[in-house]
Amino acid sequence: MRVINARNVNDALLLGIDLFLDDTAYRVQESRNGTTYEALQPVTTVYSKPCERVCLYKQRDANPFFHFIESLWMLAGHNDLKPLTYFVKSMEDFSDDGETLWGAYGYRWKTYFLKNQLAIIIKMLKKNPEDRRCVLQMWDPVHDLDKQGKDVPCNTNIYFKIRDNKLNMTVCNRSNDMLWGAYGANVVHMSVLQEYIATCLEIEVGVYRQVSDSFHIYLNPVWDKVKHMEIDIYTYRDIKNPYDTLDDYKPSLLFKDVDVLDWELNRFFNMHPMDIESYTDNWVNPAFTDIAIPMLQVHRAYTMKNFEEVYDKINLIKASDWRTACLDWVRKRDKTTINKTDKGDTHEQ
């Protein structure tokens, strides 16, 4: 077992890249999606600050709009494809019927197994904080094993337990692409889930462990963009974490009133993102007021190629980590800002 101890996803990414730059640590392994480098051992990533969930390295160029909205889509328990294809059209490639995702995690958390597993786990931990039977199941051996489909769950189950009055979480994953999965979507989705359950229990978020059995990278352009970010493991402690460079960063809670969260999630996903200007009021939880609603305003302006409005709206995103990631992502795609200076940085295409 290989263990990567990280403060947050940015630390983990650098250490993960180092792993795959050591040709004694992986094997070349073919897959149905192309050639991979696969770690010789399962890899466990341990996040000490999982709520620092935004990858802030520009080289990775992750889509922050998609990552955050998909995390809310999961909490809503949905499996419908349409809310996701608005942000990433290629999500259609993972659907068997063109309308739903078979392995949608949120749907499996709340509906697929004919019970709301999240509600049951919260109830169990409230009743007995020492409980060690809080297993959130995502893999269905009856219908997933030997299924010939496009979207079979990669994350299979999650364990929750309370220690030192903090909620710890261990996620088990059968097959984890480091760039798109482990240090891309997974760290956002699962840490948001962990924060939600911790809020329901009125305790702090503890450690998040991601156990990846097949930990790998695909030999594709995304890997080519980041593989040069090699670090000297002996001087790693001297590398400044991107979160330390955010001028106004302070941890922001996503949820303050979980009793109205389901209503807000339903409202959010029952509107069309292009109609967001009619839905900017009457939200309670910071996940919406501080991030999701202004995110949609920015993204709407982006889809209309109104970059003046994009830069005007971007500061409505109160969480500085998400605001920075959205700004970097949009600016990279704004052809009008070549050689333009913004906050002291020169944009280059």
C-alpha cells in the first residue's frame, strides 16, 4: 500500500505526479480507454484539510463550474444527465440511454437501494457516535458485476466514523484515474458529502481517506500538461501551497441550515441555468448564496460570450478558492484578453 499524505488536493496532485515520474512505481497497463500507467500498489490519499477541495494549479485546468455543480447534483440524489451536459456535453458519452447515468452516486446514496442511506447513517451516528457500521454502499453486485455498460461505479463504498468529535471518512475505489477522478472530481464530490454529514451531526470535518485499488493515469494531453510539475521530494516541505497565496481565503461553510437544503436543491435543479437571473434571491445555504448562484451567473455570461459581464459577476463568488479557479478557467478561454492584464497577471493563450 502506498500512502500519500496531503494537506489538500494541491499537495496530493504534486505527490501523485511524482509517483508516476518514478518508473519503478508503476506498470504500463492497457485499458478499454487507452494506455495507462498503473501504480504497482493500491494508493491511499489522506487529506488533513479536505474542505480545501479546489485544485488551483492552472496547468491542470479543471472545470470548477462542473465540479461544484455536480457535487450538488449528487447531494440532490439525481441520475438525470441534462444538468451535467449543460456544463460538459461529453458527459453524454457515459450514458447508456442518453438520459440518465447508471452509476450516479447520489442516486445510489438516496434512492437506488430503496432507502435513503444518507439519512440512515446520520440517524445512526446521532444515536451512537461510536458506531462502526456506517457503510454507504454504491456497488450493486446483482446488477453491476459483469455489466457491459458505459458507467459502472468506480467508487464502491464509503465508511463514516466519529473520532475526537470529528467526522472521518474513508472512500473505497476500484479504479481511480488520478487526474480526472481522484484529484479531480472525487475530491470535490466526496468532501462536500463529508461536510454535509458533519453539518447534520453538528461536528467538524475530520480526515478524508481515498483508497484507490487501481490508481492510474492515462497517457493523454492532460497528463502531458501536468507531468512537468515535478518536485524534489526532499524540498517538498518548502513548496508553498496555493491556498496560502489566496489573499482573502478563509474556510467557508457550505451548509448552515440543512433543514431547507433539499428544498433548495430541488429548486436549483428545477430551473434552467440560463434563467438564473430570475432565481438569485431567497437562498439560505452558503453553497448557493456564496458559490452556486453566482457561478451560474458567471457561466451564463460565459456561454453568451459576454466577457465584460463575466468579469463583473466573478466577484459575486464569495469563496475565494472557487472564485480564483473560475477566473483562471474563464480567462484561459477568453480570446479577447490576449495580452490583457488582470489583477497584475498577463493572460496568455
